[in-house]
Amino acid sequence: MASGPSLETPARDHKALRNAGLAALLTLVLSIPFIGIRLDDSQGSNGLAFRPQWVAGLVVVVFVARLVLDQTGGLAAWRPRFPTGLKRGLRLEPPVSTILIALVLGLAFAFPLAPFASRYEIGLATSFLIYVMLGWGLNIVVGLAGLLDLGYVAFYAAGAYTFGLLSTHFGIGFWLALPLSGLAAATLGMLLGFPVLRLRGDYLAIVTLGFGEIIRIILLNWSDLTGGPNGISGIGRPSFFGLPFAATAPNGGTTFSKLFGLPFSPLHRLAWLYYVILALALLTLAFTSRLRRLPIGRAWEALREDEIACQALGLNPTVIKLTAFSLGAMLGGLAGCFFAAKQGFISPESFTFSESAIILAIVVLGGMGNQLGVVIAAAVLVGLPELGRSFAEYRMLVFGMAMVLIMIWRPGGLISGRSPSIRADLSRFKATGPEVAP
């Protein structure tokens, strides 16, 4: 016997229409000041130009999109489905993984020599590697030790200002100032670690956020030392083993272009800076990967999972937290030293909370504790705003929407799985008793 239409269908359609109407109304209210009104100076005087067609189009799109989502089961129904093998993680055999790593490294080293590599592309790749290095440093604190740090930019600033002061006041070069900047940032990390040893979660985040703002305000107001809002200019640039990247060297010396018989080009210095940060990033990767396999790395992960159980096993949470803060801060200080050398000028505006938010977003978006995820997330967060420069008015809106969609579809990060720090070889243990049926 044929059944009649379900009574739930009209109620569900009514609810979907109501939700779509509310979403469209909210879009109308928000889009009028942000999109519907624009400053117009085409007639020689400032005025307001109204764009109702933009508002109407956006309202219609939101209404239809929300209606479709409610009818199809919400955003969860649109989440991409991965095969079982990909969910568990794609494991490459050693020869394949070695070839893949060698190919990636070869492309990275050959990038500045490519014919399409201009000043803009090399500069963008250098900035990308800086954020990768910062992400790997914060990954120690947040991803491995489980300590939420919202003031990581303070260590970034400490490394940059250490090199800036050493270069302008004492004439110390980049290579000598690099370890000193890392040491200064690590010391600052230990000073931060001591007062927050007993704090967790939101309380720890608030304290680290305040710490970052304290450092920024000190840099802004201590004008005699840091230059205040004017910053520090004239910072030395790294040379090629003592050879300057200039058309002529002082005192008739040899320059980089003369040594290799090349015509002088500003791209030489940019390419050298790219290779320097690439080497620093690879050293950071090797350093953090090795630390994770050492007892201190396993202690960080134990602290992240359960601090009480970690302490019950005889581990000292104080030492574990201090090492995580200091080593993560050291890597941030090294990146800050390179940033100061790359820019030749630093100011407090370069070390605001937004930088800490971007670095933390890289770690969370990539998958906390995952090294490859940091690289992919840095490429997304650095490259996506650059791709949107053609529609600069709305690129941050598109950027925010992309972040929301990524976190809905991949709540654990782009690569949410972490390979274990240590594996048990179960093949060494053989069953001696009777076989037990599953």
C-alpha cells in the first residue's frame, strides 16, 4: 500500500526556509556597510557610492547556499571522503620517500636559478621559509608539549632586536650574531616559563598573550635603546663569506659578482638570503625531528597527554616546560635574526599580536605536532593572501572564509595524524600459550 507524504517533510522545508531567510537577513545587515557603501573620489571630491547590486547578489548567494546545505544535510555532507588507506596515512616505501625528498630539495635549491624567479617570487619564497621556521619552533611548545602560547612573537622580536643592536652599536656581523640572538630569545623563554609553570589552558594563553604585548610596549617606549616607533635602521646584511653584494667593494676589494665573473644584479643578494633561510629551515627540521625521538621529546608528548600521569612516572614537569619554552624561543630568535638581516630595518609594528596569531594558525591548521603539516599550512597562509592581491578589497574576507571552511572540513588540521615517536616491535614477542579466538 502506497504511503502518503511524510509529515516531517513540510516542517523540514519550513525550517530550511527560515534558516536561509535569517542567514540572508544577517548578510544584508553586514554587507551594507562593508560592501554596499564605498568611498568614491572619482569626481575630485570624496563621497559615498552605493552598490545595491553587490548587496543583492551576495544576499541571493547566501540564501541559496544555506537552503542547499540544509536540504543536503549540512556542511558535514560536503566533507570530502578519503579512502581508508589515506585516512590511516599514506606510507611510502624507503626508496620512494628518499627519491621524493631528494626531488623536493633539488627543486628548492634550483628555484632561485629558474628563469621565472624574479625579485617578487624569491622574496615570497623567503618569507614562506621564515614562517615555516617559526611554525616548527612554535610546534615544540604547542604541538609537542601542549602549552598554548599566544605571545610567540616576543621571541621573534627578541632575536631581531638583538641582531639590530649588535649590528648598529658594535658592528657584529650576521653569522656571529645568529647564535647570540638565539641565546637571548632562549633566555627570554626561560624567564617566561618560570612564572607560568602552574598555569594551563586558557590561563596560560592569557599570560603569554600579555607577555607578548609587554615586550611590544617595551620596544615601543624604550626609545633610547630600541629607537621607539622609529625602529632600528642600517642593520648589516649577511655577506657571501665576507664578499659584499655590491657593484664596487670598499677599498677596491673583490665583490661577489667580480669573483664569479657575473654582471652585478640585486638578485644575487636575494638569492643568497633565500639559501641562508633554506639552510636554517633544514637545520631546524633536523633539530626538531631529532629532539622528538630523544627522551626529552617523549617527555613533551607525555606532558601534553596528561601532566598528572607524567609527574606520576617520575618526570619533572618544571624541567619539561622550561626546555619546551626555551628551545621553541631559541628557534624563534634565530628566525628573528634572519628577518632583521633580510629587511635591514625593524620596528615594533613588525611584531604585533597578528604575527603570533598567524604563526599559531600555521601550527593548528597544519596539524599540531606534524612537521609536514606546518609546511603545507604556511604555504596556504602565506600564498593565499598573495594570490588575492588582484582583488585586494576582499582578499582578507576570502582568506577568513577559506580558514573557516578548512577547519570545518579538517578540524584536526590538514594532516591530523602524527607518526609515533617510538614503535614497539611486536614480532619479537611470540605467543606461548593456547591460541585465543578473537
